[in-house]
Amino acid sequence: MITLIVLLLIVAGLAAVADRVGKNYAERMISDKVAEQVANQKATSEKPDVTVEGFPFLTQVARGHYDEIKIGLANFSGPAGNDRTIKMKLLDVRAKDVAAPLDTIRSGNGNIVAGSVTGSGLIDYPQLVELVGQPGVKLAAKNGKLTGTAPVQALGQTFTVTGTAAFTVKSGNVVQVRFSDVTAEGLPDNALVKGLINSYVNKLAFDLRVPALPLKLTVQKVEPTAEGLRVTAGASDVALNSSGL
């Protein structure tokens, strides 16, 4: 009986080691391929931190299916046009409904395909203020909306105008940001002043060009938060172990 127990413990230990080795191999393979994609898109990040969720790993290998794989790209940055670079402290990617045949894990040949992939990253307000390019502009989240304030010279005085931004997601990971519902406390309500304010508000409009993202992720929506704009991207039927764009 003691011998049997010892043998069972040894087998369990070997299985645990094999499980850990297999999991680490799969995570390294996906990390390397995502890093290649980032480099191919002329972007940069720290080495992708990949975690295959679920335990035991070998059971998932046998099924050839994984519920979720997490991919974290710290300090992600990439070109955003006009010699500008957009940075995110973390691009948090989640791949779900992942199909990976045993032969692919073992040999590295074939594709590990995620049914859906979502990515989320934060672009802070100082970067957005630079895109506006107007002195004195401040951006902040208020009641779930992005508001902008800026000083305006009128009638020999300085007034503060406040507007609410609307977002329109365009192809090519471009987000149009346009301000409306502008108010300026203390300014007289006449056509001349309104024309001046509207002219200035038009200057606050800008296009946010999100850098090319790995894993075919395309921007779906943006949301204002206390720290900046939260960008959410998505894709479907994505090969996680492909180095192509």
C-alpha cells in the first residue's frame, strides 16, 4: 500500500510538472508571436505577458479548447500619424473560445484560433490635449461624458467656455472628437459672440488615430474615465500564433 501511494504521488508530481511545462511552452509561443506582430506594426511594448487560464492545462490540451487566454502588453506605444506617438500603460487583451489542436501545441504547426478577442487601453488626457493643439485647453470626464474647457478672449475680457465631446469611430482606428453644447458664463447672448465661440469650438475638434493594434484588433468604442479615454477594440477568428498583421 505504501509503495502504491508513493507511486501515485510520483505520477501526480510528474503530471503537475508536465502540466506546468506545457502551459509555459504555449504561453511563450503566443507571447513571441504577439511580440512579432507589435514589431511588424512599428509599435513597441514590453514582452507580452501571456496567461492561459484554467487548470489543469493538459486537460484543456486534450480537449483542444481553452476558455480564455490573457495577453498583457505593458507600455504599448505606436505611430498615430503626423509624427505623433500614442502611448498606453497597458493594452489588456483577452482571447476567448480558443481552439488549439494537440498537434499544434506539440509541433508548433497550424493555428491557435480565438473565436473572439477584445483589447482595452487607456490614452491619458495630456496626450489628447496635445492633439487639440490649443493653449489652455483642459479635458476631463464628467457624468460619463468628456468635457473640454478653454479660455476665450472676447469683448476685451477672458471667458471660459465649456463643451461636451461626441465620438465617432471611423475605419482605420480613427476616432473623431467633436465638441458641442458649448456654454460660456458671462458672455452676452448675441450673434457676434455666438459666431466667435463657434469658431473657436471648431478649433478644438481633433481626430484620435489609435496605433495599429496586434491580433487584428480594431477600435469599437471609446469611453471617458477619470484618467483618460478608455479605448476598446475587438476582432474575431484570430490566429494567436501568427506573426502576420
